[in-house]
Amino acid sequence: MRYGHFDDEAREYVITTPHTPYPWINYLGSEQFFSLLSHQAGGYSFYRDAKMRRLTRYRYNNIPADAGGRYLYVNDGGDVWTPSWLPVKADLDHFEARHGLGYSTITGERNGVRVETLFFVPVGENAEVQKVTVTNTSDAPKSLTLFSFVEFCLWNAQDDQTNYQRNLSIGEVEVEQESPHGSAIYHRTEYRERRDHYAVFGVNTRAVGFDTDRDTFVGAYNSLGEAAVPLKGESANSVASGWYPIGSHSVAVQLAPGESRELVYVLGYVENPDEEKWADEAKQVINKERAHALLSRFATSEQTDAAFAALKDYWTGLLSTYSVSSTDEKLDRMVNIWNQYQCMVTFNMSRSASFFETGIGRGMGFRDSNQDLLGFVHLIPERARERIIDIASTQFPDGSAYHQYQPLTKRGNNDIGSGFNDDPLWLIAGTAAYVKETGDFSILDEPVPFDNEPGSEVPLFEHLTRSFEFTVTHRGPHGLPLIGRADWNDCLNLNCFSTTPGESFQTTENQEGGVAESTFIAAQFVLYGEQYAELAERRGLSDVAERARGLVAEMREALLTHGWDGRWFLRAYDYYGNPIGTDAHDEGKIWIEPQGFAVMAGVGVGSGPDDAEAPAIKALDAVNEMLATDHGMVLQYPAYTTYQVHMGEVSTYPPGYKENGGIFCHNNPWVIIAETVVGRGARAFDYYKRITPAYREDISDVHRLEPYVYAQMIAGKEAVRHGEAKNSWLTGTAAWNFVTVSQYLLGVRPEYDGLVVDPQIGPEVPSFTVTRVARGATYEIRVTNSGTEGVRARLTVDGQPIEGNLVPYAPAGSTVRVDVTL
């Protein structure tokens, strides 16, 4: 069952009913100000940090779902409704929500009144803009009153939800009915003391009334769906003093038949220098100059339309870097629009703020952000460079790193700390991807501190060296890397042994290890250790490169000797030195991570798809036999049915969910890439389609989440609700699946000296054209694909056949035509 459809020309997903299985959301903002917006106008806004600079409230885990947002109530002669359906839930004659790139529109119509609201965050602005168009579609005049509503958060979202003894007494607002550009409400809680910022909520007309006190607006014991002020049809002009500050303007609208009126609402964030905080010597009135300037930029519909056009141009420019044209419209829309868009959202959010992450518990992840970089570096390389420096600055001198850092301060998060032993190697992955994309080797000389400590700066390449050496010096009895608190799988906690309810598996180490080893980190070391050696070689450090390659060869041998179970790679060795992920066990026989990553790294590949004795072929065939389902590949099988204290959190989930036999979409791409490495493009593309949202749209009633972006997890074959997704939007699946489809299935990937063109997609896509901009040149790559298993591409560049599959980089501004035959 579908709940909408793709509009590829407009680059939008169109939702045609408010009754989707779960709130389907979008992200507004691309720089410092962000909003989460559901198709029912739910969500919230923040500046830079969803924990520390939250502007508006949202209620997670609530009944009803999707409670809290930016609402517009319509009082039409006593008939009160909301065009977003929620919160009033009055029946609508028409409903449509369109999620686009950095914007959404929500349209509702009832009894001859149509209200369309465009929501977006303009480029270069710290504000959410809402352009409202009210149209009288009836044949009689209409006299309406519109009531806007936002509920202010008291900045620190965690404190806002916990410290009520203080917070219910500190709320402050200012109201400016005669603003230079309409009416405005200012949320200034704590501005009188240490804060230098406030929020403004304005409308570009003089409002007939206002409210800033939630209890007055809603009424005692009422819900937002039965708010007292809209039902009465008249604002109370309440001024919040403590309790719950809100922003609401009432606007009277008179419409003749067929007439429309446009209004512009602005929710903005403003900072003032300390010496400019106040407008009066008594320090009672906030300085509104910057707020007035912000509101002046959206004082008219024409200004708002121009800002919206600039936003669309911004996204058109970004998405022109990589595109494909094929006979598969679902492939094209994912590659050209939605997958890259989601990569940009993960760049902005990491894992911090979605409808599954509150924005309170997590900052930017070290491993997360490095992997996300793989999916957006081609779009915004200059910001990727900045991100790499930010990440590396949270590393410790021994090569380990904070697992997370806060986006506002860019400093490491002590609550989580370090000790995740795969973290260091991801820095090599992200840096190598950046250098391949840009050719900017100068980043390796950039001075970068350890733990953000001034005076500790060393060249970034030294940070990569510390990352590499951390794994070298943290190996266990089999020569495989020690797992620490966890490797990529945060729920495989081999040194924890937790028996205390509520204790953190990730940050508790109850027993000193030195034995528990990870085959995943071993495969990671083979792949990224070779990339470190290549960077060293290109810096003229041949001795460093030679030593690194020797250590990589040792790890490759250790993986094949001690990490091989006969049909697949082991997952780990536990605290006692016993194998995990072995056929000898009844549960957790085979795990997905090393099967994909080891083959990606070229371990045990053999001579091709027909080499049945090659470990890579055996491992991938075992994945197909034991892990593959119609909804993707499960993480391990069989799932654990009892708590395995020596393994930690992984066995705490019911069978088939999350890390216990769930389909963790993040690691499915590793197997897909691995299948292209051995030349099995048909199977690779089949796997790709099983988890890719556009191919799952027809089963939205099963999948439940947005059919335009990836989810982190889909319930596995042993779950009660096999095929149901959770945790959409903020997942490394976005970056890894874009790498998979763009660089391996379609087969165009940047290397240091040129583009490798090596498609492996099987016969379902007999021809396609990739347009790739790289280092200022444009490459038009036309592929004729027989789909024959194991066949590799033959290339003609500008009419001349070449040996191999590397197309050298051309001068900026030039166009290169590549014809590819498989």
C-alpha cells in the first residue's frame, strides 16, 4: 500500500493522506539553523546543537504520536481546524504534504478554505520561514481568523525536560505588536543573565492579538487539539511569566470568492555581542536590531519567493556533481535526489536529531561522521575538509579518540568517552576519501591539536599515523586487533559482563581485557592500512609505506589463519579467547560484518566468481544462504534467545531486532560492494533493491517509515514484524549505500590520479549514463552492459581505447566522454 508518490521532476515526495503509518519527516536547513518537520507540521527547530540551542519543543514517546510543532489554526465562523490535520484532526476535504530538498509544503482544505504553507530555512539565514497562502475556494465571502502556534523550549533541551523547579519560574518574553514589519514575539528566557541569544517569532502584518502563555492559549486540561483561544476565536493577549512560553499571533483575513492572501511567519535565532545585548541602560529591553533586520528580509512575499528560489538553486548546484540516467526510475531517483539529500542531512545531524534520536543523548560521532563524509565529500568538499579537522581534533595522542563530540563546542563528550577500537581507523578512511576527491594533499600538513588542547598541534598526517599505530599496538593473542569497548557493532561488548540493570554496556568495562579480538577491525585495518601506506608513499615516506604494507600483510594472514571458520569469517574472539560467529554454535553462527568488509578489503578473493574454493566466495555464498531475506540481510543468524553476559548488549534485544538478528541496513552495503569485488553484479543489485526505500514504497504499510530515505534497521526474519523499519534518516546506511551504488554498482569512483570506471550491476540495467564532475571537469560516462557475471569494463576515452579502468583527471572546465562496454 502507498500513502503518496514521487514527483521526480519537482524532486519531491507527495504525501496524500495524513494517516501514514508513522510521521514522515523532512529536514529544513543546510548550515547552522535546522528544523525537523513532519507531514503533519510536527517537529522542532534548533540552532547548531539540538541539545544546547533548542528553540521549540517536541514530545517524544507521546500519545498521540507527533505531538508538538508549528501549527496554524483556522477559525472559520466557529469551525476550527488545522490544515496539517494535527492537532485538531478535523476532517479535511483535501490534504497534501510535499517534502522537497530543504523545504516542505502542507496544504489542507475544508469548507471552501484552502491553506497552503511553505516551510523552509533560507540559505544564509538562522530562521525557519513559513509562507502561508489562504484561498477562498467557495462562492461566498469568508471571514477567518488564523492563530499561529509555537512552543518555546528553554534552550537546553535536556534541562528543559527535567529541571522544572527552576524552569517553571524563569520564562520571559517581550511582545512587539507594532514591529517595523508586522508583529513579533521574543523569547528571552535567561537572556537577563548568561545568554546572549533569543528567539523571535514574527508575522509580516499587524496581528489583531497575541498569546505567549501556553496555559492561557490551550486552556486548563485541554490538548492542543482543543485549544481554548482558537475555539473562542479571539486571542487573550497573555504575557508569559514563568510557566510555559509560547508564540501565537492572531490574524484576521477577509476573502472574497476566489481571493487569496499571503502571510509570512518567521521563527528566528538571534545572537547579540555582550556589549550590545540591551536597548536601554536599565537592561530591561532586549536589543532587537538584528531581529528587525531578519524580519525585514522576509517582509514581503516577493522577498520570500526569492529566498526560496535561491534555496532550490543551491540544491540544483549540489546535485549536479553526480547523476545517472537509466531505464530504472527508482534507481535514478535514489541516486540523483534522495540518497544524496540524505547524505547531506547526515552531514548536518550525524546521529543527533531525528524522530528516533532526541538530540539530547548524542552529539557528532567520530566513526559516524567519518563514514558520513564518504557520502557527501563530492558535494561539499570544503566543508568536508573542515569536518575532518574537527573530528581529528578530538583524537588523543595515543591514537584513540572521543567516541562523540558536541557540535556547538566541537569538544569531546566525556559522558561517552573513548575506547571504541575501530574509531581511529575511520579517520584514515575519511581523509583518504577527501584527498581522492579533491587532490588536496595540503590537508595532511594542516596543524591539528589532540583533544582540542592548544599547543598540541601536529600535522594531520601524524594523526593518521597515530590511528594506524593504535591498531598495531592493540593486538591480541591471535595477532588480531583488540575490540576494546566495542568495534563498529556497539552492542558486541566483550569486556563488559554487565549484570546490573540500567548499566551502560558501552561505557562500562568490568574486567580488564587484552584477549577479546575483532575480525572486523582486522578487515578494516587491511583496507584502510593500505590507504595509509598509499598516502605515506605519496608524501615520499617510502620506508613508512613499506612498513605499513608489511603490517597489513601480517593482518591479512592473521585474518585468513585465525579469523576463518571454514565457510565464513569468524566475528570475534571473546574475553576467554573463544570464537564468536562459528558454525560450532547453535546461535550466532555467522555474522555479516566481516564477510562484507574482509572481501571489500580483498581478503581471500581468489580468481573471480567461479573460484568456489576462494574464502571470499564461500563467505558470500554463506551470507546468501543464511543471512539474506526479502527485506535485506540480517546481522547474524540464528539470533540469540537468551542473554549472553559475555557478549553484552547484542543479546538483550528480542530475536530479529536491531543487533540481534535485525537487518542493520548500514552493513548491507559492505556485502553489496563485496559482491561487485568478486564480479557478481546481479546479486549485488538484487541486494541493493531489498533495502532501498524507493523499491519498498509499495509495501509502506509493512515498512512503515519514509519511502524516500533509508532506515537504520529493518526487523529480521526471526522478528514478530519482519520487514518493519525503525530509525530512519540518521544512519550510516545513507553514505555507504551512495558509495555502493555510485562507486561500485554504477562503478565510477575517484582515486588519486583519476576516476576508476568499473560498473558491476547485472543485466537488469542494460545501459546507463553517469555524469560526474570531478576536480572541475565533467565526465560523461555511457555504459553498455551485457550483465555477464565476472566481466570487467573495456573503456574508450574521447574515442581512444585505453588499457585498464582508470580515466586520468582532465583539466578543470573540460568535458571527457567515456564509452564503457561490459
